[in-house]
Amino acid sequence: MTAASKLQPIPRYSKDEAQALIEYGVTNWFTAMFQPSLQHVDIGAPINAQRSGLGYTDIGGRARIWSDASWVVSAQATFRIPGVFDKTNPAAIGYTDPEIELRALAGYSFKMATLPAFIDMEVAQRYRIGGPPNEFRTDITFGVRPAEKWLLLAQSFNVGSEGAGTWGFGSFAYHKFQLSAVYSLTPAVSLQLGGYSTCWGRNALQENGLVVGAWYKF
């Protein structure tokens, strides 16, 4: 755990998570979203707690507000349904209460020299119904295509709590950086491989992880 940017020892904590994000264009301006997840959380001694099963399931939609040849601006709202309600299990802390997220998105496509590129900027307000504090989130993605079948992504995920919560939940902040590459097997199927790390945090886990994904367009 990091506190005031200094590493502090905590019990071993590991998490495996599988997510499926399904988006469907209902109209040419509105996209419906459904994102279920499965989790396995394992906390070492002296806590010795485990949990396996459903994580959060996000249900919502994204509406295009304005666009031109290079820009697109959208608004998104999701309701996050917890998959666990056992508040006595330490491995379930932070995953037991519903959440609502409101997000604004802006994307810009351009040429970097002769290569197609884009930048996506997102800000979100997440309301956490329960003990944890509300969060303000900022996500930035830069993508470039060095070759027809390859897409390289550099992403920054930034979260800050809005004060402390109740029931012993303190304030926190963290910033993650992720690099990944996406390869198009076919026009419909792509594979993603990358990794991420927490580059700064306050009262947050020092996370390092692997990202493996499959994209399917239909």
C-alpha cells in the first residue's frame, strides 16, 4: 500500500478479473452498454481471506452529443450492480454496494506524421452508495497505428476520492499507467496484450498486472 507516496507493507493481495464489455448501437447516436465481470480475490496472512464469483455488472448507455470529421463528444451513464453482498468478508470490501457513474468523453483523430492516431479524454463522477467515498476519475488514451493490423495504446487511469467515506473508509488517490498492443487477426477479431502499473498512490494498492483481451466487431 502507498501512503503519502511512500510504500507501506500490507498482506499479500492478488486479484484476477475477467470482464466482457458488450456495446450495441441502438441508433446512430446512442449505444447501449452491458459489462459483467468475474473476480477472484486472495488476501494473504494474517488476514487470510478469499472470494470468487461475480464482480460488478455495469448497465448503461452512451449518447453522442456532437461530432465532425475529427472530433466526437459524448455523454455516458452507467449503473453498477455488485455481485457480492457479504460485508463480513475482507476480500469483498469495496465491492458490496451499488454505484452510479456519469462520464463525459471527447475523442480527436489526427495524423502523427503519416500514421493514423487518436486521443481520447474522459472525466467521470462515480457515486458510491454505501461506505466508500465518491470518486472523480480522469482517463486518457493515446493510440497510433504503425501498421495496418497493429494498434499501440498508451493509457493513464487516474482516481481521487472526494474526501473520506463512512464505516472506516479513508480518502485515497492513485494513478495507473498502461501500455498495450492490439493485433487484428481478421476485420472482426483482434487480440490485445499489455501491462499496467500504479505509478503513484495515496492510501492505495501498488498494483502491477497483465492485460489480455479479445475484441470482436459485429
